[in-house]
Amino acid sequence: MCTAVVLCATGLLGATASTAYADDPKDPPAGSGKASNDADAGARHLDDVRKKIDALYRKAEQATDAYNAAKEQVERQQKEIVKLARTIDRTQHDLAALKRQAGALASAQYRGGGLPAEAKLMLNADPEAFLDNATLARKGQLAAKRVISQLSRLQGDLQNYSDAATDRWEQLEANRKKKESARKDIEKKIDAAKELESRLAAKEKARLQKLEDEAAFREQQKWLDSGVLDEISNKASAAGRKAISYATAQLGKDYVWGAEGPDTFDCSGLTLRSWQHAGRTIPRTSQEQWRQLPHVALQDMRPGDLIIYFSDASHVGMYLGDGAIVHAPRPGRQVTITGAGSMPILGVVRPDGDPRHHDADHVRDK
């Protein structure tokens, strides 16, 4: 109900575009000659600015997600190397202990004076017991040699794995640095975009926001006109309701690159924390969420599912029902509710779904 009220108020449930946005009463009337032409030129300029800013923020989001994914791979590899190092250390301790035991056995034999077996047999009061003991001793020696040999091979294998893991870490770290460099380059362009936006007058900024909203509204209206909501009637799971509760509690908080809360978020940081609140750990980035989480068909979508946007999976929002999502849009904006169809949908993933169902082919909606 709360979602429906918000959507009705913002025109996202299917109001006509003419009533969703009113003209600025201060704008010059149509047909007023030069003033009208100037207004048209100004509108075109603002729309060009909007497109440039949108393109820059999209590139920045792609670069940031790529960097976050690379950083996550490096951290996973570091943990793997630490685990291998601990295993190698345990193996070395076991090997040292066995070698000490073998050394002690050899010393005992040496201290026995090197009597020939026949003499020991003659001196032993129980020849049968002597044979049993001799057999057991020989078996023990062979077993110890085999274990030492196996442990030595295992130690060598582990060292090889460790070397390979270190090489892999170095490759991943080089990739992370490359992605970080790309992200920094993009951030310079973002600074330029912010500078461009900051130079706009207050009225122009308001109109820029209006242009963004109108573009989102048009895309949402097309999505709704397709009849997609007629096929979507599923209810949220218990975990999904918890995730939605957390996500909507963040409304109004600022978008910040790479932020995971609690005070600021980026798009995938918001979905990550929301589902953590629901007791599920999901990948950090929207690309990895798309790659690793179970896919569901659009018509099977339910509240709490994540909608992945753009062909490169660079944006994500959480479906709320009634054709709406909650998401963190971009820098300069806050966590908000908007139309689920306001951006190009790549597909839908379900954090609490069956991991066996992971077919992306039937969920794409270009």
C-alpha cells in the first residue's frame, strides 16, 4: 500500500505524461518569437547536458563495479593463499614428527649392538615371540617410510599449489590496479560532469531533474503499456520482506561510489546490505549478482528479487511490487523509489532462490 501511494504520487503507475509534469509558468508562451526559440535552444542544451552526465555516470558505475569485482577476487585469493600456508605448516610439523620417530627407531637399533638376528633368536626365550616382534617391527618401519614419503610428496604438491596461487594473486592484483586506474580516470570525468552541473542556475538544475524524471517516466510507461504487470502477481518470501524493509528504510540516503552503508550506498551496496539483513550473503557487485545468483523469468518476479539493468549488468535495483523498485541511482541523488521499467532490463535474479536454476537465456528483456 505504501509503495502504491508513492507510485501514484509520482505518476509511475501509469498516469499520462501530460499530467505527470506541468510546464513552468514562467516559461514564455509558445509562438513568442525569439523568446520561444531561445527556450527551445535552452531545452536542447539541457537535454544534451543530461545525456552527457548520464553517459559519464554510467561509465563510472561500470568502472566502479569492475574495480569492486577485481578487489573481491584479490581478497578471495589472499584468503586461499593463507589457507594453503597453514596447511603447508601443519604438514611440515607432521613430517618433522615422523622423521623424529624414524630417527629414534634407528637409534634404538644402533644401540642394540648390531647383534645378528640368529644370535637374537638364540638368546630369546620365546622364538615365536621374537619372530612376531621382528615382523611387527619391520611392518612399522615400512609404514613409517611410506607415511614419510607420502607427506613429502604432499608437501611438494602444496608448495606447488602455493606458488601457483601466488602467481594467480599477482595477476589479480595487477588487474585490480588496472581497474583502479580506469576508475580514477573515470572519476576525473565525473568531476567534470559535476562541475558542468554545478554551473547550472537553480532553475536549470530543477529543469535538468525534470528532464531525467520525464525520460524515466517515458520508459516506465512503455514498460507498463506492454502489459508486463498482468503476468506478475507473486508475493514476497519472508526473507524478501525483510530485505525490502531494510532497503526502504534507507530512502533519502546519499549515493556514494563504493559505499555499503549504513549512511551512504551505491546501487549494489544497497542490495548487498538489504539481503544481509534478511540473512543472505550475496555478491558485492551487480555484475557478480547477475552472474552468480539464480535467474528467474520476468513474469515470475516477486518483491525482493533484484532487477539487473543494462547489457553490462552495471546497475541493480530491488523490486517492490506494483511495477516499482527501490535503488540508489547515481552520485548527486538519493536512495529512491522509481519505476522498474525506467531503465533497460537485462534480467532478474533471486537471492533466496534455487541455485540450480540459473538459465539467463529466458529472462532477458531487451
